[in-house]
Amino acid sequence: MRYISLYRFLDFYIGIIFCFILTVFRYFAHPLRRSSRNGERILFIELSEMGSTILAYPAIKAVLAERPGAEVYFLTFARNRSGVEILDLFDGEHILTMRDDTLVGLFTDFLRLLGSYRRIRFTACVDLELFSRFSAMLTYFSGAGRRVGFHNYTGEGLYRGDLLTHKVLYNPHIHISRNFLALAGATTVDEMERPLFKAALGDIVLQPPIMPFDYSQLADYRARFCSDGPCVVVNPDSGPALPLRNWGIERYIEVIDLLVAKIDATVVLVGTDISAASAAEIVGRVARPKKIQNMIGETETIRDLIHLIEAADLFLTNDSGPGHFAVLTDTPTFVFFGPETPALYGPIGENCRPLYSGYACSPCLTAANHRQSACTRSRCLEAITPRAVAHQLEAALSSDSV
């Protein structure tokens, strides 16, 4: 995670060069297509965003419905493996991973992955990334006869060579899950029209996965956190990768104080170890720290986190992976949006309620800028006041208890 700026630099400056070289190689040397054994083997690539696995679920299911006998694989960064496992669509040995915590680990795993490519011999590869040059190269090196991904056609910028066989026009006006569905539809296309994919997607219902719960674990969480009034789970820190998504510790402290004072809520803080400092500041500054349960780093798996959210009455979070995994629960979930918009990137479950100010400059994190904004202060998030959030949470508790 600490290398994210370097990775972006390499993907832009080095990635463009390598994509151009590989494109020339494809046209004038050899197309890099391996002979295939019997049967279909489909690889999905989604490296960086853990929550995107949930958003891609309808598309993956659509591909499986069209090719029920195919072997399916998924490639992601090692830190996101649990987010793929929760989909329950891939055998454990079919989840391929790469480390991104060090450059040496990334390069070593890249070489290992090339060996896996030669062994498996994919027939199709679907690149779910938004204009990443690295994922485009990984798609090309798969040697698959069908290589599907987003393409910019006549748009300027976002160059990543001509390494795909099925180039889908990314539509910035529809939800990302429907863009993923367009990728899924392109895997069945034989007639190469430009641009792909020429079909309507608006009538397709975006269904999230169904989560099988361990009811003994739910009972344990409810006994620990929900026996003394309403329980609100809070994810206060979206992490260092995209700090613009953070609503801010000051505002979280204020809304927690309001919830504790007004409805005597028990607040459970969740997140990874990188959020430990934020959690410690919250616990140290709230008016009634005994009403705070600090579970930062204690939900060891995504499944543990989902069980905790399901056990609670409400979930409040920044725009990050947990907001998307919360759609696997029935718990009303409130997600802050500002640098990105819920119209394009909101969770696909019916329990999600976006908190969004709709500023004219939003969204400033887009596929066109690889989520690098010129903004240094998220006024669009600051405009969402703690009192307004507390009021919405109270109203949700009242309506859901009727």
C-alpha cells in the first residue's frame, strides 16, 4: 500500500512504453496465443479494489451461466484474496494472487504467474480493471484467444496498447456493475463490431451474492455488543490509498457522541490494523468511551466482519471495501460519497443508503485520472454534517423497528 504512488508512476510511464512494445510485437512478430487443451478456462483479473469483487459478481455469474462447464479463475493482489473467497465461485487453487507490498514480491510473483499461465492455458481472460496498463499486459500474457477489457476507442488518453481481442467501450454514465456486465456480454460475441458491447443492460437486476451465516457467531456478537441498546458498527478510516474518501475523525467523534447521548448506542469500531491510530484517537476523545468497543484489527477475515455487521443495527462507513461487503447483510448501511459518486460506484444491495452532497466537482476520482484528484480537501464530505448523519441513523432505527 505504501508503494501506491510509485505503482501509479510505473503504470503510466513504464506501462505505456511496454504496452506499445507488446502491441508492435503482436502485430509484426507473434500474437502470443498458446495451443489449448480441451475445455474452457476463463480468468478474471481485478487487482486493486477489494469491494470491486462484489460489484463484479453479477458479471461473473453471467459468464458462468453462458458457459456452465468452464473452469473459472480469479487473479488479484494477495491482500484481497479473502474478498474473492467470499463470492464462493472459485475453488481455492483457482484464486491466483500477487503480492504488492514490495516491488521484489510483485516481480517475483509476476514471473511465477507466467508459469501458471503456461500450465493452465486459458481460453478467455476478462480484465475488470479500469485502464490499468499492468492488467492489460497480464491479460495479454495469459495467451487466451479471447481477451476482453475496457477500451477508449476515439477518446484521448488512457492508452494501453492494442492487446485485447474484445474491446468494450467504458461508459462513464452507467454504474460500474453494468460496465462489468458489458464485459461479460462481450465474451460471447464473435462478430467484431465497433465499439462493443451493443446490447441493453438496464433491465438486468444487480443481485449481490447470498451469504450463508454462522448463527452461533451472530449470537455471540449480539450478546457482546447489542444487549444494551442499539449497536452501530463504524468504519472510520478508508486507509492511506485514497485519503480523500475519509469523512474525518473530528466528524466521526461528533456523530458518535450524538448517537450515544440520544439513543444510548453502543458503537463498535472496525477496520484493519492501519486504522489503529484513528480508533485510538476516537476512543480517547469521545465523551463516553465506555460505550465504544474497539474491534480494529480483530475481525480477522471478511467473513468475521460481515457477521459483525449483520449482528448490528446499523453500519456507518467511508466509501471502501466494507461498504460493498455489507450488501451481504440485512443491516441498513450508510456510506459516505463525495470524491466518487454512488451513481457509478455505490454498493448494489438494497440496504445501502448513500450519504452524498452532490457537489459540482464530484466525482473527481474517475477512471480517466486513475483515481488521482487535484483536490486536497474533501469539502464535499465536510458538507455532510454529523447532526444530519445522526438524524438519518436515528430515523433508520425508528423505521426498522416498526
